[in-house]
Amino acid sequence: MMRKFLFIVIQLILITLLFSFLINNNFIISFVIKDFIYSVSSEFIFIFLLVIFIVIFLFQSFYFKSKYQISKFIIFNKIKKKEKGYTSFVNGMFALANKDFKKAISESKKVDNYLQENKSLSLLLKSEVYKIEKKYPELHNIYEQMIKNESTQNLGFRGLMEQYLRAQDYHHAFIYGEKLFKNNPQVDKIYETLVGILSKTNNWQQLINISDKALSKRVADKNTCEVNKSIAYFEISKIKRYSELKESIYFIKQSLKLRKYFPPYIKLYLELLIQNKDYNIAKKFFKKAWSENPHTEYKSLLSTLAINLKMDLANLTKFVVGSNKNNYESKVLLVESLISDKKWAEARNQIKDLLDLQPKKEVCILMAKIEEGDSGDVQKINAWNMRSKNGEENNMWVCIITKKNQKVWSSVSEGGYFNTLEWKKPMILNQFHDELEMISYEN
């Protein structure tokens, strides 16, 4: 400020000195116009120029000052409008919280008016109002406007994805979900949502691609991505089973690499080996798989393999169980094979270890079969069948969401959920035991 003042003072001093010099050294200036000679004092010309200079200076000062005031007024107006717009937005959100939708709509219109250059808050408020009121056509239009606005684009993608999901239009849901994932893969549960969509559309190759991207962007852990990819390979293998057998075998091997000795994968691989007449490979793999994870899911294939190998089922079973023969599942498998071969005495001998104080349901049923084939004693057969009703159920595939039981594993449960099946006790039995425990606790 001081510098500016000094600069003006120096300018005035210089003008004053120049003016004094010209006044003290006055002279006549003559010029000819059409044979007429005109003479003017230098003092007069200088005064004339000085007046023009002052007028210009005053005009400029007025112009710039007015321009500043106008700009200040415009900026002040914009700030006031923004303040009003933000206030209306806050009031609208409060109105939403109080379920006063009429006021929320009114406030959203004010936001639209006050924040004309920035429609994002108005769109956001309107979307929330229409969402609560379930006005889906209007909400759809808002989402369409949102995707055209850079600041609300992702909200628009998510909103459209959710709308199409609600309408079970999985094709369009995936289109907008993929755009959202590309823009911001960190959005909460976007990867899980896309996986669910792809499982419903059987787009298994895309599931592999999206899982690779999720892993590279660190939005899902390695184990989750590998499990999802293994399921995709499993489903592709099933699709190619009857058209391209070699490729089908290749894909199921990929599944097993990512999720070793998972029973459903083992079952399909064994089926494919048998289908391809690779009986000896199937025999060796069966033994290895059983030693790692004995499971009822694939044990029924043993009889098919025995027929193709032209082997006695009991002998093949003994080979498969090998050093794992003391395992519960191995004992049951051996008893089943002996019953199938009608070796009643040996079956009775093998089942002894399973006949504890409260044998499982399947053991009681096997014992009834032995009595039926060996002694034919109806009383004993009925006794074992009756006893089986109180026996403990075997594990089953149980959906962790619907709590429903399944005998066979599937990548999408019967309730329509992806990869939600767990190998555990049937839920009905669990509930029964819980009720018994509650009764005993109360007593």
C-alpha cells in the first residue's frame, strides 16, 4: 500500500515539474491550414492535453471501480445462492430422515434453482426421495442424468445396476456394474455383486476375467479369487463335457489346481476319466483323492470304475482305501462294497467297529441290509430300520443363507446363491438338537 502511495506521489511531482517547466518556457506554435496561419501558445496546448488526461484518468477510475463493484456483487450473489442451495440440500436430507417427502421434493427444486451450475446435489437428493417413494421410472431418469455428471457418475452406475438387478435384468445390471468396477473397484461389495450376476447368467469366462482384475486391484483376497475361478473352470468343464472332452478334462484340472481335492471337482474329474476310458488313471487318482479327502460325494463312482476295470468291487475298494482303511468313510465304503458283492460274513465283520452305542443312521441301514442278505430275519431287519430313525444323520451340503439342505453340491445353490454350500450336519437335525438342549437346560 505504501509503495502504491509513493508511486502516485512521484507521478504527481513529475507532472508538476513538467507543468512548471512548460509554463516558464512558454512558446508559440504555428501551423498552416489552407493558406491560413494559426498560432497557439504552448501553454494552452499543454492545459488542453492535461484536461484530456484527467478526464481519461477519471473515466478509467470510474470504469474499473464500477467493474469491481459489479464483479463483487455477482460473486456475492453466487455465494449467497450456494449457501441457500447447501441449506436447502441439508433441509431436504432432514426432511427425508423425517419421511417428509413433499418437503424433500420442494427443497430439491430449490437446490436445482440455487445450484444451477452444479446439479450433483439436486440429483442426489432427488434420487434418495424417489428411492424411498419407490418411484422407479423417475429414479431411472435421475440415474441416467447422474451418469452424465462426472461427480455423480459412479452413483448413477450403481443405481442403474441395482435397478436392473431388482428387475432381474442381469445383462444390463452387469454392463453398469462393470463400468462402476472399472471407475472405482473399491466400491463396497462391487466384486461380490458382479460375481453373483455372472453366476446367474452362466458367464463363467467373464467371472475368470473379473476375478483376475479384482486380485490385481487388491479388492478381493487371493483365496476368494482362486475359489471363484475354480468354480468357473468347473462349470466350463461341465459345458464342454459332451462336445470337447479333452478340453473338459483340461478345465477340471485347472479347477483342482486352484482348489485341491474338493469333492465335487474330484467327482467330475473321475467321471471324465471314465468317459475317456482312462480307467487306470482314474483308479490311481481315486486312491490318491480318497487318501487326501475321503468323501461320499464321489464314492458311488467306484462301482462304475470296477465294472470298467472288470474288477471285484471289494478288491478295488481295498486298493482305494489303502493305508486310510481305519477312517470312518473308508470303513463304510468297504462295508458297502462287500454288501454289493454279497460277502455277508466279511461285511458283518467289517461293520463291527462302526456299531457303537449309538450308530449313525447309515450304519443302521447297512446293518439291516446285511441281515436281509445274510439271515433274512425280518425281526432283526425291522429292528435295525427302526433304530436308523434315531441315528445321527450324515453331513450334507447346507446353504449358509437359506439354511436348506442339498444332497449334491452345485456352484449356485437351489436357493439361487453363488458358492454358499457348506458340508455340515443337516439344519433340521441341528435345530432338533438345539431344542433338546434348551429343554434339558430349562429342566
